[in-house]
Amino acid sequence: MSTAIELIVEGFTRLKDRQSLEDLRMHRRRLAVDLKARMGFDYRLSITQVEQDIAAVEAGLNTLSGPIGG
């Protein structure tokens, strides 16, 4: 079963929409920084999920970064 982020990445990848993938990655990175800075609650599960989202987005970007002229 695919996660929501994987489906979103798949759609952007299919459309070759690099900018949307870059924007999504930047959003998730900011979210991770924000969660890591918070105190008073255990955010480890949320941080792990956001980091998995970032990995999925980067995998999509890597597919768009194939060989030049390919």
C-alpha cells in the first residue's frame, strides 16, 4: 500500500514537475526543523514520518535527475 506522500510524489514525477517536488521537500524540511525545536511533547513519531516523506520526495527527484540526454 502506498502512503499519501508516495502517491503525491508519483503524480509530480509522472508530470515531471520538479518544482513542485522541490517545494514539497522544502516544506517537509521546515516542518522537521520546527518539530525538532519543540519541547514538552514527544514528537519522535512525527519527525520519523516527516523524514520518511523527505526520503520519498528525494527518491522522486532522483528519478527526474536521470542521465542527461536520456
